[in-house]
Amino acid sequence: MKEKLVVIGNGMAGIRTVEELLKVAPDTYDITVFGAEPYGNYNRIMLSPLLAGEKTIDDIMLNDEQWYVDNGITLHKGKEVTEIDRVGRRVVAVDGSSEKYDRLLIATGSTPFIIPVPGNDLEGVVSFRDIHDVDRMLQAAKQHKHAVVIGGGLLGLEAANGLMQQGMSVTVVHLMDTLLERQLDKPAAEMLKKSLEERGLNFLMGAQTEAIVGKERVEKIRFKDGTEIYADLVVMAVGIRANTALAKKAGIHCERGIVVNDTMQTFDPRVYAVGECVQHRGITYGLVAPLFEMAKVCANHLAQYGIGRYQGTVTSTKLKVTGIDLFSAGDFHGDENTEELVFQDASRGVYRKLVVQNNRIKGAVMYGDTLDSNWYFDLMRDETDISDFRDKVLFGQAHHLGDAGHGEEQRVAAMSDDTEICGCNGVCKGDIVKAITEKKLFTLDDVRAHTKASSSCGSCTGLVEALLAHVVGGDYSTAPHLKPMCGCTVHTHDEVRAAINGQELKSIPEVMKTLEWKTPDGCPKCRMALNYYLLCAWPGEYQDASQSRFINERAHANIQKDGSYSVIPRMWGGDTTPAELRAIAEVAEKYKVKTVHVTGGQRIALFGLKKEELPAVWDDLNNAGLVSGHAYGKALRTVKTCVGKEWCRFGTQDSTRMGIELEKMTWGCWTPHKFKLAVSGCPRNCAEATIKDFGVVSVDSGWELHVGGNGGVKVRATDFLCHVKTGEEVKEYCAAFMQLYRENAHYLERTAPWVERVGLSYIKEHIVEDEEGRKKLAERFLYSQKFSQQDPWKERAQGAEKHEFEPLLQVMNEKVLVNS
Amino acid sequence: MSDNWIEVGSLNDIPQQGARVVQTEKGDIAVFRTVDDELFALRDKCPHRGGPLSQGIVHGKRVACPLHDWKINLANGEAVAPDEGCTTSFPVKLEGERVMLSLAANKGCAGN
Ligand SMILES: Cc1cc2nc3c(=O)[nH]c(=O)nc-3n(C[C@H](O)[C@H](O)[C@H](O)COP(=O)(O)OP(=O)(O)OC[C@H]3O[C@@H](n4cnc5c(N)ncnc54)[C@H](O)[C@@H]3O)c2cc1C
Ligand code: SF4
Ligand code: SF4
Ligand code: FES
């Protein structure tokens, strides 16, 4: 028999969780839903356009009653749950009926806060939370004239705007002296107030309500300073409180909300909670983006996959008043450690402020033109270093990318259905509109997932947003999340690695099956990453999947643009001998090599070999003692050295010997991306150690270690890690650093961005400060080296992987010539 | 279609999620084997700049070219949008364990 899942609360978070659960494990539970409201599941955030008359109830339904029937879900609508009996594992509803559960999900949302003043229970005093409230407001708007909205926050302003659209004269009463003080800074709030006033709203700022006055129905509001204004409708929009009453009564631990852990479980592990009713890591939320993330994690756990963790959400704000664009996110007030970048054009009504610390965006406020809000939000969330384009960042992404392809809502409205919106993925306007309406999408991320639009370069994000705004009415929200590995999965690199280790997954098919890959055998991106992660996690045990390696690593040579290959033998520490040079010269002549080239890493490359010739070439090189230089791999490449103290008059240590020893220790090692070392004999640094992944600079007193450097497209000088005294220490630190990188970085992430992502202090903490941890890392490195230090050329010269290098067959004049 | 089938090898000669090359006087033909042991054959030349498709990564019923990562449909040689282009495909089938290839190209792309 199936287990029973009971859901309390038929709102956005509860049903989103059920939807996510149906997606991953449709047959796991018998599901019963209780909802206090007499409707199916609707999009609460659309109550504002409903009030403003821009939408109908049908428009805002997410799942009608048929959906519950189709999915075999029992819906008790209009039935409030009044008791949870945790011992008997059942819930009791207001009509006395009850339902047993194996697992329980509480998603009771929140309740509007009603300020404790006399008269707050008079007729005509309403809150703004559900369809019933909107009905009452619409009713009032037909018969009455004067509306007062208490609260100048998002909800209050949306209510005020809606009532004004319904023909009422509206006054917004706000306790503070600026509007939206939690979402905007002062200049933006002033601009907002001014334009709302121009539209006809009245404001009373800094006004504290003392009483609501009337006989049966409200007639007036009186303030602390004694003034009074007329009112025949009062909307309380001063805030919300997590709805914890039911959980509290059942003895479930609550603080400001129902306290949950990272898997959305309450203190009773059979009982889960999601949405506005919960408190996670001390935070309660009042927006949908976090709920969607919670829903995913919760569904994942209910389906018993148990790999997802909710880690909190960075939220952003938009106001849904048609014609007014504002946006804010993060810490936009700043403090003494931050700087402000401000752009203001009062006559166009445009204002933007970015709060920046160490060239990273910490917060943003935008008013008037918010087309770039997503871009700023992404920069902020990813903690992108903006120093490269800091001088232009205020002018927006179009300016930054040199692309004027952004449009506004009117422009997208005018486009034909076959206009291409996303050039990277070839998605047209029609596709997107269809997906939005049919699949009821209302976040940018949903659209990305369903249509692939805006999921590659991102330059069409503005257009997709404008389109969403156009179709759903300007009231989508962004649901920021961590990026999945690739389109084949919803999991991030880190989640996948955690699962490989935690659940002891030992092959690519096993990973794909356990983590519910969406494609039968992945794509080039994820297969290569998984192969590496498995190799790193299970040294000596994991069988390399050669078909999940890029051709260079499969053929152990570099493919060139004409399909021929180049071969680079290893020269330890850049040292060579006449015998080696002679062998290379002979191979070059024998196989008629087109180009012989000295590489940037102090090695000699032979260009223009045919794939079939490779095993023979290697055999000849092997005979002279030369092995693979791994110049083709995401692997240890070269250790570059200078001649050091043996010859150079400045040399302080034997840097060449150190280089050779390091190369002997590290060769053959697979890494997330290529890995280069260098050792210089003195601070003149002729071996360019400070642009290497791991650089060693000799000094009189020992060795200086540097990490995270990069030549290439984007040059980055290394960070100084530490100073050590002995050569043995150099090797131990090097092994430990490489292992930390191997175990922690994402596939195809060079050390430079990795060090920037995790921070130098993280590296120091593990390599410098934690001696025991460093030794363990180095041990793991050396252990895995036992299995990787076999010369791949030798194996292949002796016949391994023969199929890789031979044609299957040669056919001439339709006659078979050679059969392999 | 005058299919002139040639036995080019046995299924085990071709790695799963991989390819082998049949050399002909008119150029190489890549014979692919998918993860479910389906076989496909394409001219070993990417429609983009002639990269050897046999050296690419086979995933699902597609191969990613090793040179610039275009994705080519194995069934008909068409590049996957947004890229455009097409590579000649050839009939290939399995008889028991024997892989049979025809050198008479499938109708489909123009040119090539
Ligand atoms: C007018 C308005 C505009 C908004 N605009 C935005 C916006 O633009 N962007 C944004 O991100 N967020 C917006 N929000 C907030 C967003 O709607 C909420 O964050 C979201 O709906 C919370 O989802 P939930 O499931 O936690 O709660 P809800 O959606 O409120 O669902 C809870 C449900 O549980 C039911 N319930 C409660 N107790 C019981 C019980 N004992 N038994 C049975 N049922 C019970 C309630 O009746 C309710 O239907 C807006 C909210 C409102 C009111
Ligand atoms: S780095 Fe110093 S020791 Fe090495 S070659 Fe240059 S000057 Fe000489
Ligand atoms: S610099 Fe550019 S062209 Fe030169 S080898 Fe590197 S990638 Fe090729
Ligand atoms: S040659 Fe195939 S992608 Fe460029």
C-alpha cells in the first residue's frame, strides 16, 4: 500500500511541493490536500492585478479542480484543519472529519497583521491576502468613495493602486517618512512617491493611527496628533505573520515561524513545512522565489532522494503597479565599507544605485528602467568581479555587451510570433508565449527551463522578461537558484559530487540513475565531468569511461584543426639530454613531421601526425625513455624551471632539481582543468612562477609558494600562499593543494577562478593552518598517484585500445581491402 | 535504392557511445554505436569545418564534433539548431553481430 501524504494549506508553497513531487516520484504517495479557501490553487501574487481589474479569477488559477482529479489527489476545499494529532498521526478538520497520515506537510502561509487599535473589527476594515479580501474591496469600491490604506509597503501600494483603478479616492497612510523603506533608498522612494501622486494617490507620511471610528461601518480614522480623515474602506497592509497557530497547538517547535531544517523537516521528522509559515536558519520569507526552492527540496526529500538542501534564498523586489518599474535587492543601503555607484536622470525619471564592495555588487536599487535588474541580480548573486567593466556597469548590460538588442514591453508586444528572441538556442516569440500560457510559467527561470530561451549567453534576458511581463502582466518574480551542471540535470556540481561520495556511486550510469538524469546518457558537458568526479572519488577502483573523455584525452594526443594530431613528450622539469633530442629528431624525420615547435611550457611538440601512426611514434619515443607529456589533458601539464643556483649567479636554491622532483611526483594526475607548475631560482622569477597554478619561488631562507595564477586569455597573478623552509615541505604543500583543487573545484574550473570563488582564506585554512588536514590531503594525492602514473603511450604502443587508432575497414572500388 | 551491403565488422569492434572509421576512396565514413546499441553511419566530416565526427562524443542519438562542439543528429546528419548544415548519412544495419554498411548514401542533404 502507498504511504499517505496529507497537505495542510492549498496555497502556493504546498501545491508547488506536490507538483515537484509528482514530477520526481509520481506514485509514491496517496495525497490529500486540505485548504481553508473554497478554490483550487491560485497565484496569490496576481491578486493585485485582479484588484486592479487587469485579470479575472480564471486568469490567476494555477491548478483548477480537474487537476486534482487527474492526478488522483483528494482535495478538501473550504475545510480548515483545526488539529494535528501527532500520536495518532491524523489531522482533524473543522467539520470533525479526519484523515490519517504517514507524512504531513504544513503550508499554512501567513496571516495579515492587524494593528491593535480600537475599531479594527468594524465593517469595512479588511486585509489583503486572499480572493475573499479582494471580493470585499471590489464590493466596497462599487458603493463607497473613500479608501484608506494603512501601510506604504509593497502590498499597501498595490492595494492602493488597485482601488484607485476601481474609481476610489485613496489615501496611503504610512508610519515612516519614506515609502517602501525596506525596499528602496530615499531618492528612489521620493521618485516613486512623486509619480504615484501624479497618478492621483494621496499620502500621509509619518502618521500613526490611533483609532478607527464608526458605528457599524468605518467612518473615520484618527491619528495620534488628533487629525482625522474620512474613510469608508480601510485596508490593513502593515505586514504579515507566519501562520503557526496550528503547529504550535500540536506542540511542534515554533519561533517566529515553524522551525525547519535544511530538508524542510520540523522537529517532528514526519512533519514537513514549507512556505511563508516556516522559519529557516532564523529567517522567514514573504515572497514566492524562496518557496519554490523550498518546494523542490521538500519534494526531493519526500521522494526519499535526500540529496537536496535548502540553503536560504537571496530575494529581490519588484512592485507590480503597471507603468511603475522599480527593483531592489541585497544590501542597498551600504555601510562605511561599501561604495556607491549612482546614476540619476530626474527628467527621464531614471535612477539606479549599486552598492559595491571589493568590486562586487552587494545591493541594487533601480527606479524607472529596470530592464537590467536581472543582470545586476545575477552579478550580485554570483559575486562577479566587476572591475573590468565597472566604469560602464551603471549603463546596463546592453552597453556592457555592446548590444542594443534590449526591448521594452511595447516592443515585444509588437513582434511577430516567429521573431527570434533567443539567438543562442533559436527560440521564437511564439514558442515562449505558448510555453508561458500552456505551462503557466511565471518566473524567468521556468521559461529558461522550458524553452531554453535566455539560458545560454543571457543577452536576451531583457526581452524574455519583457515578454513575460507582457503575457502574465508584469508580475513574475525571479527565483534565483544555483546553476545546475548542465541541461541534463537539476543538480549542481557540488550536489553531484556530494552524492557520489555520500551514496557511494561508482559509475556514470549509476550516478545518472540515482540522480534522475533527464537524458539517457547525458551530454558532452556532464559525461566528462562525471567521469572526472568518479575518478577523483574512487582512485584505483573506478574504471575510466573512455567514451566520456574528450578526444584528446582518449587518443592521448592533441587533435589539430585538420584532424591530424600533435605529440609532446615529457621533459622532466624542462631538462633534456642529447639522446632524447636525437630520438625526437629521428621520429620527426621518420614520420615526416610537418612542424617541430618549442612550446611555452619548455617542451618540444611534433605536429601533423596521423592518428594511425600514433602508437608507432610512441613506441619509438618510449624506446628512448620518453613518456607522454599529457599536453592534451585536463591534467598535470608541465613544471617549468629556470637553471637556478647550479648555473645562475643569482640562484638561491636548486630550482631545477625541485622542478624535476615535483614533476616526478605529480605527473599523470588528472585534475578539473589543466594544471601547470613552475619553480624559479630567485625572485627574478625567470620561470614565470607567478602565473602558474602552483608556483614556487626560491629565496635565501627557503621557498615561497604561490597559487591560482593564470596566463592565457585572462592573466591573473598568483596569490601568495606561504613560505616554507624545506624541499619536503614544498612537495607536501604542492600535493595537498592539488588534492584540494581536485576534490573541490568544478570540472573545467581553472585554479584562478576557483581560488576567487572559494577565497584564498579557504585555501589557507586547509593547506597552511591545518597541518593534519594538509597531511591527509597530501596522502590522498599520493595514493591516487599510485594508479595514475602509468605511461598511457606505453600501454597503447603495446596494443591497448587498439580500436581507437585503427580504421575499422578500408574499402576501394567497393572491395574490402583490410579487415581489422 | 540499390543497397550494396558490405560487412564492415562486428558490433563488438565499435565501442558503445563511440565510433569507428571505414576508409573509402571517396572519404571516410564514421560508423557510430549508441548507448542502446543503435548503429548510424555518417560521412566523417563535420558540416561546419570538416572536423572528424568519429572522434566526437556520442550522446543520445547525437555526436558532438571534436573541433567546435557542433551537435550533429546521427539519424540524418543534420546539425542541431541553432547551427545549420548537413552531413551525408549512409544506411547501416546489424545482421546478428555483423555490422552491414551500404556505400549508397541516403537521400537527404543536398550537396556533399
Ligand atoms: C496581494 C499579494 C501580492 C503579492 N505579490 C507578490 C509578488 O509580486 N512577488 C512575490 O514573490 N510574492 C508576492 N506575494 C507573496 C506570495 O503570494 C506569498 O509569498 C505566497 O503566496 C506564500 O505561499 P504559501 O503557500 O506559504 O502561503 P499561501 O499562498 O497563503 O497559502 C496558504 C494557504 O493555506 C491555507 N490555510 C491556512 N491555514 C489552514 C488550515 N489550518 N487548514 C487548511 N488550510 C489552511 C490558507 O487559506 C491559504 O490558502 C504577494 C502576496 C499578496 C497577498
Ligand atoms: S629566476 Fe633567478 S635563479 Fe632563476 S634564472 Fe632567473 S635570475 Fe637566475
Ligand atoms: S594562442 Fe590561440 S592559436 Fe595559439 S595555440 Fe593557443 S589557442 Fe591556438
Ligand atoms: S568542424 Fe565540427 S564544429 Fe567546427
